[in-house]
Amino acid sequence: MTLFLITLGFFLLVVAGMAVGYIFQQKSLAGSCGGLGSLGIDKACNCDNPCEKRQERERKAAMTKNSIDIKTL
């Protein structure tokens, strides 16, 4: 039991150290570059009314697609 508590304490110190490092660097957590998007699989949105962030992304994607189409003409 003593070994377990020492190990647990060590891991808690490591996690706390990483948290303090992020706080002092003033960084926010970010996702990886991988995921389903890198495989070409788009997440389905089944919402009747998507959130504002999703609507903005869709508008930007449509504008980018339209500008590419206009440039190729």
C-alpha cells in the first residue's frame, strides 16, 4: 500500500507540474492535427439549428469555395 501511495503522489506531482507550466506559459489546450478530419471524414451535424461557431465555419468554407471557383474561371 505504501508503494501505491508513493506512486500516486508522484503522478499527482507530475500532473500538477504540467498544469503550472501551462498556467505560466499562458497557453490554452489545443487539439491534435489528426482526427477524422485528416482522413477526409466530416463530422455529421444533425442539429436543426447549428451553433454560431458551426454556422460561421460553414460560411467561411462556402466563401473560400466560391473564391476558388471564381479564380479558376
